[in-house]
Amino acid sequence: MSDTPSQDELAGTEQPFVQHLIELRDRLVKSTIAVAIAGAVLAIFPGPAELYDLLAAPLVAQLPAGATLIATSVISPFLVPLKILLMAAFLLALPVVLYQVWAFVAPGLYSHEKKLVLPLVVSSTVLFMIGVAFCYFFVFGQVFKFIQSFAPKSITAAPDIEAYLSFVMTMFIAFGLAFEVPIVVIVLARMNVVSIEKLKGFRSYFVVLAFIVAAIVTPPDVVSQLALAIPMCVLYEIGIWAAQIFIKHTQAPAPDAE
């Protein structure tokens, strides 16, 4: 018998790959449609201008009476609200997008791997959203109030809307990722990269690391740096506690049990 694979055998190996590509395309199309629908809904209500006003509210509330944000580019009044609309649409459609990712990946996972991946995907999404909400509802107000308290009376505050959007996005990403610390700790412990004991022994070093990260990614004021570093330290402790529970409930079954 010849060891050379026949045309039928080659076709059989190519077919599953093509099917995976088709399924991936379908999942991407469904995710795009979900974002488009969310964007259309948000464009009708509350609308791009209202979304911009909502995002700018923490800064506007701390500006002197009569001061407003300005647009230094001709297209900024159109482009900035549009960017905010797209960002909000993606966040609104994120559960659908994550479901499409999960539906594509799940068939290739074992049962104990599904127990590992699904909780991590859900919890990481929730933690990222909590980090963004914490930044918007608590950090922005305190930071802008602190900054304005140092502004000389002779200076008229008139922040540029594009610069403000860039600042907001940087802060949202920084706090969203910072709130992923428990997920990183759990994954490292679950994959046996580091032990729980080593994670506990790394506490003091992590405190220093948290303040270094906060000093790099946040504005040079003590309020925003503390607002980022302290939650990171607390979340590190939560991650160690959660890792012990997570490892216990997601161990792969013993070979004789399969």
C-alpha cells in the first residue's frame, strides 16, 4: 500500500479547516451586526451629543462658572461624539461579542477546560466594566477637583475636547486593566506558573509595583495615583483568595476517572 495520502484524504483534512473559517466569518459578521445595532440604538437615544455631554460631565462640573470645553479642529465637533458613540456601542454589544467568541471556541474544549475559560471570560469582562465605572464615577471627580484647586485665578480653563477624549480613554483602559489583577493572579496560579505561597510572599513587591504603574499611567497628581494603586493592592489580595477556590473547583479529572 502507498503511504501517499489520496485526494479524498486531503479533501477530508481541508474541509474541517474551511468549515472553521466559515464559522469564524459568521461569528465576526454577527458581532459586527450587534455593534451596528447598538450604535443605531444609541444614535437615536440618547444620541451622540448626549453621550458626549455624559462623558464630559465630570470635568464640566469642576470647571469655573462659564468655562466650557473647546474644539480646536474643524471636524472635532463631529468626530469626537462619533468616536464616543462607537465606543459606547461596542461596550453595549460586548456580551454578544463575547458570546460569539465563546461559541466559536467552546466546541474544541474539554469539560474541565470549559469550567476554566467561561468563568474567566465573564469575570474579566465584569471587572473591566467595574474599573471603568470606578474611574468615571469616583476618580474623575476627585482628580478634576484636585487639579482645579491648584489653578491660578488668572487662568481661564478651556480644555480641548480631543485631548479630553484621549485622556478619558487612557484612564478608562488603565483602570479597566488594573481591575484585571485578580484574573492574572488566578491564571498564573492555575497554570502552576507560580504557587499561592510565592504570590503571598510577593505582596510587598507588588505594592511597590502598583505605585510605579500608577505613577506611569496616571496624571502626575497624588489623587489619581492613589486611586489606581490602592485598588490594585486590594485586588491582588482578592486574587490570591479567589485563586485558591478556583484551583480547587477547576482541576482536571484524574485519568482513571475519564
